[in-house]
Amino acid sequence: MVKRWADAPEHFFEAEVAGLAWLAAAGGARTVGVVAVSPGRIELERVDELRPDAAAAAAFGAALARTHAARAAAFGAPPDGWYGPLFIGRRQMPAAAESSWGAFYARDRVLPFLPIAEDAGNVTPAEADLVRRAAAITAAGAFDDDEPPARIHGDLWNGNVLWSAGGVVLIDPAAHGGHRETDLAMLALFGCPFLRDILESYDRAAPLRSGWRERVPVHQLHPLAVHAAGHGRGYGVALADAAEAVLGLARRMRE
């Protein structure tokens, strides 16, 4: 499998390679092998895809828990040894070295994409206000906990989860130090075959904190903001809905 982008930003595909290697080093979920990389071009091993099944999904859930448990240096930290830019899809995203997840997440994973979405007409001023209010509450630590920075894929939607004879293979990471619930929330956002089996197996391997299902909208703010920036008005509406859910959750937590 070869991907080319003649006008790719400097170090674009090299960042992908660094993310794949970092995730693979965790010894958990398998990542696609890299054959060659050069400016504007990457060649990856061929993955012969099969129909997903419950057994492969359960194995993937346990493997993903191991990947997350390998941890990262900080929230927002790039892959070990990588000092270049980070990307999600074709958009650059900031690196950080935060001890507070909420501060990092709001500042570096949600808010950078909001003005782009507004300029594109995909988010209205009223919706943007909702998102900024949800980001402020998140940045203030409303959803922080004592979990260490996890080694996350960062763009874990169904299209980046390939089902093969050897189990699930992950591609196209936006790897960084984050909260493990973010990867799980992205799987839920865009749908994934046998998601229940993945989540149940993950929870058995690395039990999730109480209330994680209610926090899903918090962790979906990032992917929805990214998609609202470039994929249409529908994602702007979904982003505002998630922000409203986050504000409602914060109110209930204070009661």
C-alpha cells in the first residue's frame, strides 16, 4: 500500500512512521509495517482484510489496553524520540508536556480547530460559544482524574482499524500522550464492528473508571472539532451537541 502527497508538509509521513513505531513498541495492538518512507511518500505492508468477528474484537480490546498501559511522557507528548510536527489526518496539531489532561485537551485538541470550523461556516457563533464553554470547564479540570498519560492512537476511527487473519491492524495514527477514554470514544463515534466485544474485553483487561460512558461526549469533542473544520456542517451540529452534553454532565457533577 503506497500513499503519496506531493505537497505534504515537511515530515508528514515521517511523523506517521514515528507514531506507528511507538504504538508497536508497546507490545499491544498491532500496527501496520512500514516498507519505506520519503518526503511525500510512504509504503506500507499489505494487509489482507477479512470480515470482523467477535473473537478478533475481544483480542483487539485486550491488546489496545496493553498499548494504552505503555503510557507516554506527558499529556500531549509526541512519540518517544520524535521532535517533528504531529498531525491528525492532514491537519497539524500541537504537542505538549502537560501534567493536567483537561488543560492540554481543551487547549491543544479542541480549540485549535474551532476557528477553522467557524471560518468554513460549519459552526455558528452560538455553537462556538457552547464549545468554548465546554472547553473552559474541561480545562479547569472538571474531568481530570489520577490516570497517567496513556499511549493512544489518537485517530482511532473504524477506517483506521483493519481486520486481518492475524487480528486487528492499526493504521494512520495521530499518536500522542492522551487519555485512554479518548481512543474508545472515537471508536464509538464513527461506529466499529463488534464494539461491545472490544469494550468488554478492554474493561476486563484494564477496568475503566466509573462513569466512563457518560464522559464519552467529552472525549468526542476533539474528533468532532477536527471534522467540523473540514468535513461539513453536520459535524458542526454534532460538535455543538457534544458540547451541550459536556456542560450538562458538568452541572450534574456539581449537584
